[in-house]
Amino acid sequence: MRLILLGPPGAGKGTQSERLKEKYHIPQLSTGDMLRAEVKAATPVGLEAKAVMDKGGLVPDDTVVGIVADRIEAPDAKAGFILDGFPRTVHQAEALARMLRAKNMDLDAVIELKVDEATLLDRIAKRVKDMLACGGTVRADDNPEAFKTRLDAYHAQTAPVADFYAKKAVLKTVDGMAPVDAVTRAIEQMLDGPARSVHSG
Ligand code: ADP
């Protein structure tokens, strides 16, 4: 199963990906996580990406496409994967299409989490508060200014990615404002098809 989760920052892509990877036994490939790992390890890619990421902007397409191209070659991605945070631009979507075509592979579904943006800022604020309350650290880009930049980048560059997949008829939309479990169920139903009804008599 090869899936993409689309949606603005704070829409719950990470939470849903965690659940889907357990159910379908496929890895979650989060470009945000991969880039944060590069930053932490102070690799050349990480050093270049850090400033852009902290401000909430997008890392250059070629950098991200290179990371994903390497990652989907790994043995654990052979049976499928969930892409979380990629593609974020139409250019990245086209690059992914070329990568998959070269491997004779298709996407099974692109799932878009639709959310009410007025509540996203509240979600981010809550995420930060909860993390700090339990003694954790927060992401450098989880502050109102960077969040606004991330949301702007989403509108300008990622929203067209949904249209790109809608044209290919693989786009499925889920109400991301529903409770977490309900969102998971809606996604699973889309992927597994409706449960067969049992007729008595
Ligand atoms: P979000 O919560 O905004 O969905 P992510 O963890 O997916 O955050 O990404 C964090 C940051 O990493 C982004 O704001 C961006 O700077 C960078 N990033 C992640 N994925 C991509 C991508 N596909 N293209 C460009 N930049 C990316």
C-alpha cells in the first residue's frame, strides 16, 4: 500500500500516519522528521535546511526529493509506505510520479485531511502547552509566526498538490475536524472499502 497524507500543518497527518503504519505494516516517511534528523546530526543538508525550517518556509525541492528518493529505496519501503509531509509542491509531486513510474509502481490513495484553519492555531498552541507541561521540548517552528508562514506556504504551494491528485482521480478527502478515532475509521473505510453488511434470511 502506497499512501500520501495531505493537509495543512496541525491537521493531524502525523497522528493518523502513526496509526496507519501499525495497521498496514508499512513505514511512515515523514520528510519533516527526516529533515529534523539531518539538522540534529548537523549534516550539510541539515545545516542548509535549519534556518528555512525554523522560520516555517519550505526546504528546496531538490533537497527533499533527493532524501525521499533514497528513502523509498530502503528495504522496509518495498511493500509500501505512507508519505507524510511530501509532496509539498507540484514540482515534488511530479518528481515522485517519475520515481514511481521508473519502479512500475502506483499510488493507492492520496488522503487529504480537511480542517478549519481557525482551529489550527489552537491545536498548535495546545500541542506546545502539553509538551512543555510534561517537560518536553518544542519544535523551533511551533510558534505563532513560523506557524503562519507554514500555513501561507501550504496555501501557496501545497494546496495545488491536492488539485494535481484530484485530476488523477486518486484524491480522497476526509473531515480532519472529527475526533481522532473517527478520522482513523474514515480513512480505513476508504482504504478497505465499506464493511460488508450481513443479511439475515
Ligand atoms: P508540519 O507540522 O508543518 O506539517 P513537518 O514536520 O511536515 O511540519 O515539516 C516541518 C518543516 O520541514 C516544514 O515547515 C519545512 O520547512 C520542512 N519540510 C518538510 N517536508 C518538506 C517538503 N516536502 N518540502 C519542503 N520542505 C519540507
